[in-house]
Amino acid sequence: MIRVLEPATAQVMAELPQAGVEETDAAVARAREAYPAWRALDPDERANVLYGLADALRAKQEDLARLEARNAGKPISDARGEMGMVADTFRYYAGASEWLLGDTIPVAGGVDMTFREPLGVVGLITPWNFPLTIASWKVAPALAAGNTVVLKPAELTPLTAVELEKIALEAGLPEGVLNVVAGPGSVCGQRLVEHPDVAKIAFTGSTEVGRRIAAGAAETIKRVTLELGGKSANVIFADADLEAAAASAPIAVFGNAGQDCCARSRILVERSAMDRFLELLEPVVRDMRVGDPLDEGTVMGPLISEDQRETVSSYVDDDHVAIRGSAPEGEGFWFPPTVLAPVSNKDRAAAEEIFGPVACVIPFEGEAEAIEMANDTIYGLSGSVWTRDGAKALRAARAIETGVLSINSNTSVRVSTPFGGFKQSGVGRELGPHALDAYSEVKNVYYATGG
Ligand code: NDP
């Protein structure tokens, strides 16, 4: 039995049967059986089923948001936005069923054409920080491209994935096309990685588990997409709009209680602007409302678990705390938004992914040092550059080794644009048209026409 906790109260909010190897194998078998018919469905019919699912998800947005807010401990306003994105993601990829195009290539003696073929059964393994959102980034393009799916959500947050399976069936997705298996990663996840009938694994989670999955998938030459950790830099030059940068920097680290692979948790500030920046940052951090996820005014909830709170605490040395926000006392896995300053880029808190509401403010001198520091990490997922000098912004954006970068903004994710990491932040891209490459093979067909 899985006992699902509510992080704000540390109480059990649901219990559900725990899947193991047998249930995982059964789910793969169902997906395999459903594959030929799903793959053969006319593209417009497949699109219509997925449009129907997008509408059904939109209709359930509030219920799903409340469930996700309670189970993941995220503010209801954020959860509502995420569930809106889930519906939009299905709507976007529904259309892709009809525009997943091939090419014609000029060659001698005939016609050469390419087709985008589905892979078969794909295994999707997702984390607890954005449970249904990250699931939708994988499920929607996988189904649109004609694959069938086994989805393994994190055991800490399986509830919205279980709802997704039900909503999909009600919306007309044929039986067996989407199968959710709620069970431990080391059992169900690993079985998907090893299973000979699974053609691909798409995974979001820690770099450590990602490494294990890549090694396991090599046995059967499975395709692999990995979205892993991050330690992104928010580079603030002295000529930036410091008010705007300071207003935005806290939520770029403390959003989702810092449990965000895109968290811009290294705030690199040009030394001459350091004092002013910290002065502007302090009231924003202190005014952040940390509390009940279901309260409309809350901007930050609890951490996901006691384990996570212990890990995060291990990075905070009181001597380096420059700003500390507030957090409720008592039950629940609370941790206050915390700013460490000044910090060296080499310190443990600046080098390792904390996955909690802890920001490191790091001084730098000039453009070259900013870029060197931004790149001095094993990760490369997101990042930002703040300056009023457009040429400098573009030079820095090109030089920083990262998959997603924003100028004068701290946003990372849009349904229609690619998302993914450089270096040890991952392999492959999600969202946008690029995600479809991850769920299809290119087939090349040559037709000899005799001239
Ligand atoms: P984990 O890597 O522990 O878990 C992610 C998923 O993998 C869960 O469903 C988990 O199952 C499963 N899993 C665990 N072990 C195995 C295994 N041996 N084989 C197959 N699957 C397995 O990460 P967390 O969920 O704890 O998330 C925190 C980390 O993930 C952070 O480092 C963060 O940076 C990264 N992350 C990256 C994102 C990105 O987009 N790049 C997004 C979100 C998080 P279960 O938990 O049920 O046992």
C-alpha cells in the first residue's frame, strides 16, 4: 500500500495499492496490445481523441489543482497555472498528430521520402516536484506520435497521474493506450528500464538516477530522454534594472519551495551593484507568504518530505545567512526562504543542487568572470542575464552553456518552445516541436521510378 502524505500537515491524505514487477509487466502487455490499433488510427481521429482529453483536463482544472496543491505542497495559484499548462500541452500535441511530417529528398533514379514512425511502448518515469505537468510533457507528444504509454509517477505524488488515466478513458482514449503504474522507482521504474518490450524511457529526476537509467537502457539499446538536475545562474550586471531583477530573483529560486530543476539558485551579481541589490532583495524575501498551499495568498508551501528538509538544512550555515524569510511552525515540512551571501562559487551550497529554498548570492567582476562562473558547474539547464546592454546580453546568452536562457526575465518554460539541458542536466528536449523527435523514428523509403 502507498500512503500518500500531505506535506503541509505531514498527515496521510490517501492510500492506494502499490504496484510491483507483476503490475508493471501487465501494464506493458496492455500497452503492447493497444499499440497496433492506436498507431493505425487516422491522424485526425487521433487528434480528436487528444483534443477531447485536453478539454476534459481543462474542465477538471480546479479539482486537479487542489489535489496537486495538497499532495505536492504547492500554492494553489501555482497549481492552477500548472493544470492549465497540462491541458494546453495536450491541446498543442493533439494538433501534432496531423502535422508530424516527413520530407522528400531529391535523389537519382527515384523518389526518396521520410516518415516519422512511432517507437512502440514507451516508459515514462516522472518526479514529485511538478507531478502532472512533467507527466503531460511526456505523455502528450508520445501519444500524438502514435506510441502507447506506461507512466510511473513518483510514489510521493501519484494522485494526479492516477486521475489522468481515469480522465483519459472517460475522454475516449482506448483501453491500454495510457497505463499508470504507481510503485517504487527501484522496482517499477527499473523494470520499465529493463523490459525488452519497452522501446524508450523518458525520465525526469535526479542526475544520479538518470545515470543509472542510461546505463540500464544500454542493455536493450533503448532510446532515452533525460531531464535532470540544475544549478542555474541568474547573472545580474550593474547596468541592469536592479529593481526588476531583485523583485524577480526570489521567486526564481523559492518558487515551488526551490524544488525546481530550473531554480536560478546561483544569483551572480556584479560587485559594484552588490550592496544595492541585497538592499532591494531583502524586503521581497521577507514579505514572501509561506504557508497553507490552499490559501490563495500563499506564494511558497512546504518541502515535499522530512528527508528533503534534512537535506536542505545541511546546506545552511547560519554564519552565511544574509536574509531569512518566515515559515510556519509545527507540523508540515516547512523551511524558510533563505539567502546566503556573499558566497564563493566553489562553496558546497553554490556547487551542488540543493532543491530547496536556498539562494546563494555570488559577486563577480565583469563579463568574462560572470560567464566563467556561470559555466563552472556540471549542470546546464536554465539561467538568466539581466542588463540594459543588448549586445552584452546576447554575448552572454550565447556563451553560457545552458539549454534555456532568459534575458531580463526568469522564465524557462513554454508549451511551444524546447526545454532541456546541456552537460549533466540531461539529454534531449521536451516541449515544442522538438519533443516529437524524442517519440518518433525517421524511416527512409526509396521508390525507384526508373528515371
Ligand atoms: P529521483 O531521481 O529519485 O526520482 C525521479 C523518479 O525516478 C521517481 O519516479 C522515482 O520513483 C524514479 N526512480 C527512482 N529510482 C529509480 C530507478 N532505480 N530506476 C528507475 N526509476 C527510478 O528524483 P526526485 O523525484 O527525488 O527529484 C529530485 C531530483 O530530480 C532533483 O535532483 C532535481 O533536480 C531533479 N529534477 C529534474 C528535473 C528536470 O526537468 N531536469 C525536474 C524535476 C526534478 P520513486 O520516487 O517513486 O521511488
